[in-house]
Amino acid sequence: MLSRRRAMARINLFGGTAVLASYAYCLVAYSAQTGDFWGGVPDRLRSVYTVNMCLAAAGYFAFTYFLMYRLKPTTSGGSCFGFGTFNALYALILLPSALWMPLTFAMLESPSDGLWWAIRLTLAAVGIGSLGLLAGLVAVRPSPPSLAHKLAVVGSLAFCFQTAFLDALVWPAFFPA
């Protein structure tokens, strides 16, 4: 089981680095266009995004902490959610997340139906991964119940709101395809 925890750490280290590197690259390379990636999202919704991005990031740290340091290796809550499943969900979240911003700026430079569908599929994959992670966190019932688990579930809710609702559904509705 320790090897699966190490795998989770590696997925987060490399996947998280890829996400942050893609964001940093795009924000530097396309600094004149950074406002364009909002598409037509109204200003009133941008503030919701900004607040929830912070909550989602805090949530990510809360559920990752729980999974890495508080979930007992033998705990699966009688469900299919173990470290292998959580690792697959992290990969499903992080890999597409690293692709989203480069795809979006490529779409701004040279719009195409193929890029638009790639962006939509990327955002859908992240949303599905985050919903799966939430389901896994709810299914895992540590004994005794812990504050870390409760914070992980609440943090995952904020993360799901960001990825499965705001990013996968709201943002594309306002982005010019």
C-alpha cells in the first residue's frame, strides 16, 4: 500500500507541476490576451470564480492531505475506492488540467471546432474526475470519523463546484466557440 501512496505523491508532484507550468507559460506567453480567456463570462460571475478558485485550491489541499496522511491503507469503506482508484482520479484531474489553458489560448489564436471539442472534453474529464473523487471520499468511512475526513469532503465539494460546474458548464456557455 505504501507504493500506492508514493504513486499518489508522484502523480501530484508531476501532475501539479505540469498544471502550474502550463498556467505560468500561458500567462507569460499570452500576457496580452489573458483577459480574453474569460470569453464572455460576466464580471459578476468572475468574482464568484475568483473566490471559488481559492476555496477549490484549499479544498484540493484538504482532500489530498486526508488521502495521503489520514486514510488508513486498509480503509476502503467496503467500496471500490482505494488508493489505486484515487490515483486514477488524480491523473484524470491533473493531466487534462495541464492541457486546458494551452488549448484555450490555441483556440483564441486559431479557432476551430476540433480545438473547441478538445477544450470541452478536457473540462468534462476534470469535472468527472473531481466528482469521482468526491464520491470516493464520501464512500470511505474512516473509523473513528475524523475532522480531516469532513474537511476533505467539504473541500472536495468546493473543488467539484469549480471543476464540474463553473469550468465544465458555465465557462463554455460564455466562451465564444
